[in-house]
Amino acid sequence: MFVRWDNLTLDADEAQRLPGYRDPAVIRRFSAPEAMDVRFYEVRAKSALNRVPERSRMPFRWTINPYRGCRHACVYCFARPTHTYLDFDAGRDFEREIVVKVNVGERLRAELARPSWKREHVALGTNTDPYQWVEGKYRLMPDIWRALCDSGTPCSVLTKSPLLLRDMELFKELVAGPGFQASLSVPTLDEKAWRASEPHTPNPRARLEAVAELNRAGIPTGILIAPLMPGINDAPEQVERILELAAEAGAVSIGGIALHLRGEVRGVFLDWLRSHRPDLVPRYERLYARGAYMPAAERERLSGLVRGGRTRWRGDRPPPAAGDPAPSRDEAVREGKEAVETAQPSLFDTVGSGV
């Protein structure tokens, strides 16, 4: 794969061998505001598909992660601990040392061509965001979607970025073929909370506009209000407004997941809380005193915000027209309910790291 570069600088003498990779990574930098002080490590992955552990309650068994680390810099990101496998830290390094699997499309096509491949559902966006800023430079996703479509493999994506609209024509082929659904994560519409907690993500309203555009094009798309964080984005009126706009955008599923703080994420998040919302520190220390998950009663309270509002805002929305590939209204509500009520051990436990 050859990538066309804009505003690129290459440090020819700079290379680094990362754990799990045979060859040294080529390190690149971009002279763009979004990439200040960020290094991108180009690696050749040994595999593209990651198997989800059998113990997981997720409705898919396979994932693909074209990038490791994420420029979105969401303070709550569950994927942060995976960066420690590369001898990076889960804090600043996760946001500024980004691994790019430049051959992921090539490896995926080879793996999907194996006689043993059973065309099981493949989920993207279950670790770091495949449509983070640098995807606009490397353009790894079109090759991935094309390989999945050509092999007849159903798939889905979860993202925070309207950049996925670039690949709409490929989504249409997937919907008409093996099957496809998208979801956009919209934790909050409050500008202060958004900019503080996920500082390099696209505007949440632009994400909702992308949901509407995709659904108008016949591509079934929902939203995920995640994570729900007490005292930060759990005010009923905040959640209600997201649900209202999601309904207007034709969202085919609406779910919510309470914040969980596993491994190094706990330290990153609590440090952020001390800087931005010190008034909430005692509350969070109580909520997470016993581990990574808040008490069941609090999780139920948060899921009720989404469940109750979803019923009100989706109740009179008509089902899809005949021939529309989107799920029926009952299916969408059921999917959203499952997303809310799934125990949080997680969207995101995968075997290995897809090196």
C-alpha cells in the first residue's frame, strides 16, 4: 500500500521496534494543528482479525483495529491500557504515539479468503476509533470495507467521527450485500463537558447530523450515549435532548453504557477529575470503591434515563419502509435495550491486540 501524503515530515533516522512486531516501525509526523507533537508509527501487522473471548457477552466474535492509540484523547477511554502492551503509557502516550497498521487491508483480504472463514460478523470501533483524525491521511478503512464486502462478511462500526460519511457508497454496497450497521457515540451535547472530556473529537451535533444523513441514504445507523458519567452528562434534560435529536435523525438503535474504570483508566480519569471537577472526586471514589464498575443501583438509574426517554421519543416513529434494510422499530428498541442493559464487561475485551 502506498499512501499519498500532504504536509508530511519523515524522520528518516527515527525508527523504533515495538513489542510484537518483527520490523522496526517507521515514524512519521504531520505538520497539521491536529497532529502537533504526535508521532505515527507505521507497522506491518501480522494479522487483521482479532477474536473476541468466548466469555464475552458481545453479539460478535471478531473485531478489526487498524489503529492503536487514539488522537481523540477521551479521558475515559477503556482502550488506554492496551497501549502498555507496546511499552507506552496509558495517558499521554495513548493520545500522541499512534500505531498505524499500513497493511491491514492486505492482511484482512488474505484472512477472509481462508476456507476456514465462516463469514461471522466483524465489528470495528470496539477499541480505538477507526475514523480518528489520521484516517483522513492513511485511508485504511475503504480497503477494509471492500474486503469485507467482497468476502460476504457482515460488519458494523462504532465511531465518534462524521468522517465515515466519506465511505457512504461502500456502506450502501454492504447493506445491500452481507449486511452493515453504523453507530455514532454521542455522550453529551454540553460544550464544556465535551471539550473537557474528549478534546479532539468532532462536534457532537455533527455526529448526529451524520446519523441523519446515513439513515436518509438507507444505511441503518444508531447512537450510543456512552459513557454515562454521574454529575457530568447524566442530567435528565441533557439525555432527553440527545434522545430527541436521535429520534429526529431516524436512529435505528439507542443505547447507553455507564462509565467503567478498569486498569490504568481509573488513574487517568481521576486525575482529570481532580483538575476539572474536584467537587466530584469524593462521589467517584465512593462509586468505584469496590472496583471498575459502579454499584448496580447506579447503573440501573443511568440505564433508566436512556430507556425511559427512548420509549417517549421513539414511540411514534414509523417503522422502515418496505425493502428498507434497517431493523424494524421493535428490533431497534430491543437492540437499544440490550446495549443499555449489557453487563459492562465490555464491548472491548479482545484476545490479543491484533499485532
